[in-house]
Amino acid sequence: VGPIGQQIQASTIHALCLKLLRSRLLDVEVIETSQQRRIISDAADEAYDLHRIPRTDRRRLGWRYWMGWVDWGKTEKKPSANEFLEQMQRSRPSALNNVLFAAIASEVLEMYNQTKGALYDFTDMLWGARDMLDDQGTLDSLREVYRYVLVDEFQDTSSLQHDILSLLAGGERLFVVGDPDQSLYPWRGADP
């Protein structure tokens, strides 16, 4: 594509958000997956103990299961056990123990946020970038840099991600490509 190719930037939404945050001289330290795993596992064990779940039943739901719910809860801005329950009943209506799992998810989310402190995870990057775009001066300067935005695999974009991309692109400068039949992330808020 010639000289224009030198102006093209390609990244994941999370890498873009991290770049935006760091472009504003924010000292963003990203949590490692191994740290997340340890924090989530410890938080889940503590919640299991609180709810007297036998050790033999704990292996069925690994840390990634609870991390998925933590991501959903953070995207929804720290929901209560009742909000977790409503979402669980929508996403897994036939599952047993939704009430218990909703309580555990709420507790794991709270413990995770307290333990990780100021470290950024993927959802923090999204919210940080989204909040940054509320400043009109910042938004205008970023729109000069990102004149057009193309999103591939759009079916896996959450409403928060869509909001960031729409603000950044502004008007008619957002182009999307996707197939709703190939959505992989409805559990993470993707809604084709």
C-alpha cells in the first residue's frame, strides 16, 4: 500500500487501550496471568470455605470460570450477587446452584479487586481508555491520529469496546467486519 502503509496501526482492542493510557503518561502496570490465576484461585478457595463447599466439589470450576465472571462483573461496574444471579439465569438457565454461584462470583470479584490493587487487567484497560475519551480535548487529538478505525471479528465486540471504538472513530469513520454466527464471547458481553 505504499507510504500509507506506514501510517496504519494494527492491534487488539486491549493493546490499543493500553497504548492510549500510556500516551497520556499514565504509569500503567499490567497484571500477569499467573498473578490473576493465583488471586482468583485463592479468592475462590476462600469463598468455597465460607460456603462450606467440600474439597472434592471444588475442582469442577477452575480459575478461568471465575475469571470470566470477574470480567463480566467488572464490565458491569461491580454488580451485586443479585445482578450476578440475573446474568447467570439468563446465560445458564438450566444450571443448578445459580444462587450459590452468584454469591461466590460476587465475593471472588470483591476479593480480586482488593488483592490486585492498582494493577491493570484487560477490563481496567477498557474502562481507563473509555473514561479518558470523556475529555473532549483528548478525544479530538486522538481522532486526528486515528482518522479511520477498522474492526475485524466485530461479532466478538462488547458494548464497552464498541463504545470506545465509536467514540474514537466518530461519525462515519468506523468500519466493521464480522459474522454473528461465529461469535465466541457472549459470556464476555459480546452481542452481535
